[in-house]
Amino acid sequence: MEYRRFGTTEKMLSTITLGGMRFLHADDSPRDKVPEDTLSQCAYAVKKALECGINHIETAYGYGKSEHALGIAVNDVLKIRRNAYYLMTKGAPKTASETRPLVEQQLKALKTSYFDFYAWHGINNWGRFEMACKKKGPVEELLKMKDEGIIGHVGFSTHAPLDVIIRSIETRMFEFVNLHYYYFFQRNYAAIALAQLKDMGVLIISPNDKGGQLYNAPEKLKSLTTPLTPIQWNARFCLGSPAVHTLSFGITEPAQFDEMTGIFPAPVPMSPDDKKILLEMDSQQLNDPYSGYNGYDMANDPSGINIPEVLRLRKLWKCYNMIDFCRYRYNLFEEHHHWFPGKPADKTNIEKINMAKVPKNIPLKEILLEAHEAFHKKDNKTLRYI
């Protein structure tokens, strides 16, 4: 395991964080009732993680049973000393008055008297930015709890567009940020660079799942990253930047820990061998004539389609054969939801696109419809995406 200084927090975190979202039955109610198989899985993951040198555990109120499972596993089953690990949780209280009761509830669930890190969970759009950061709002209350020693350091997590993330960093209310950044999604690098300039801690959210379901990679992707696995190479790609400090892995099975060890050492900058893989990965984008068009200036198009994200998924399909991941992500779009907003790119919505900003050589409507027909599942069920 390797360790990096988590910005101004001055904590030396393991470059892999144990993420707490993937435990069995996490979404089942009630949240405070933890089945034996969930507890067993959680206790195994924590014990193995600590043995591997992981010193940071991350969860959230929004992860259902996770806080309760970790509280029991860490304190009652494994009886781990509180100073043997760092603990991060997250919550999204709407007001200052909601904040303290929520944090106290989470302290009780996790059976601890303090949190090393607490993130306001999901500054995902301008409305949630205003809610979190307003004067006398929930983040100010979290900062008061920091002054009281209940919280060590306050940060935020985000699935937002780049401009919202940058504005959140610029408030200087936060010491760390949890955000998306992987080989297959590099849009947020500007935010990471700004966080580095502000000396903030940077945690990468779900590099193995949101980063491309790399545990279920197609044969083409496995071939491209050989002799590393896609998970190992993507982790080394992320950690190749000194601005990135830790990656959150939702590890629950023995084989996943074994694969993790193949990440290290993770050199900064990337090694010549890793750069060879990078060049080969980049070259695959030549396989599709439209892969270079990202559509970022179409982000707020009147059609309601999340055009940049649909184009990104289409590129992963056309250039890397990642059809399963593309279907998984595409069918998470929800029109009125802040975690992954967007309408389907069907014929009706496509006709509402404002084509004024689209380059003449890009048949946008055609390629969006092509992606919709390849990805859309008529029997789609709601999936977890946070």
C-alpha cells in the first residue's frame, strides 16, 4: 500500500479507500437491522482492508445499512481501535437545523464520538450548491461542529458539471472533494488541478464501477491493458497525477483484494510502460469518426437530453466495445433527478435539440438515436447510482 498527504488535512491516507456502498442488502429497510450475511461481508472487508494497509473507510447516510453495518463490524465484531483508521461519512442536510441531528444519528450508527472527515453529499447542481453553501446553512453548521471537535475536516462530494464543482472549490469552505475522474472520464481534471492549487484532498469516486464497470471489462479492454488488468491500469492512470490522493474501492470479495495489490507501485508521473498502454488506449478513438466531439457546449440543451454523457457512452461502445457498461449507465438517466439527470435520446426528444451550436460535420441527431437504440432497455428498473 502507498500513502499520500490528503491536502491541508495533513492526514496520510492510503491511496485505496475502502468504500462502504456495496454491502449486501444495503438498501433494505429498516436501516438499523443488519442481517448476518451483510455483517459477515462487512467485517471481512474491513479486516482484510486493514491487513492490506488501507487506513481509510468511507460511507454515507445515503448508503442505507452501511453505517450501521460498519459500526457493528468495526466496534463489536472486530473491536478495532478508533485511532487505527480514518473514517469518512457523508450526508445532505437541507438546513442548518437538520444538520446536527443527522450527524448525531450517524455518530450513533457508526459507534464513534467523532468523524475524521464529513462531506456534504451531492453538490450536483446549482440548486444544491446554494442549499449547501448558503449563509447560515448546513455547511456552516458542519464547520461549527468542526470547531467543536465532532468533525475533523469538512468536504463535499459531487456528480455535478465542471462549473459547479469549480465554484464549490472556490468557496474555500471545504478541505477535500470527492469527485469522478478516470481514464474514461477526464472532464473533471480542471477541478482536480484547482483543488491541488488550493491544497485540498482529492478522493476519486468509484473508479471501478462508475469508471467503466472494469470488473466486467470486455475482452478488447483486457487486451489493451495487458499485462495489467483494466482495474489496475485505470488506478495507476488516476494515481499518476500527484493531485489525486485516494481512490474509493467498494471491495467485498477476496479476489478483489488480490487484484488491488497489482496496482503498486503507482509511480508519479506514469511509468513508460503505463504510457505505452495510454497511447494504445487513446489510439482506439480513431476507430470512430465522431469520437472527438464531446458536446460539452450542449449540456443545457432544451431537449433535456444529457448530450455530453450520451456521446461519451457512445464513444466507449464504438471504440472499446463497452456495451454492457453503456447500457447500465444509460438506463440510469432520470429527468428530474440531480444524481444523473437526462431524458432518453429517443426520436421525440431528439427533435427538440437546438442544432445551432453543433458543427456542420456532426450528424448529432443520427448518432444520438443510434446510441439510444443500442442502449435503451424497455424493462429498465431503478438502479443505485450514488
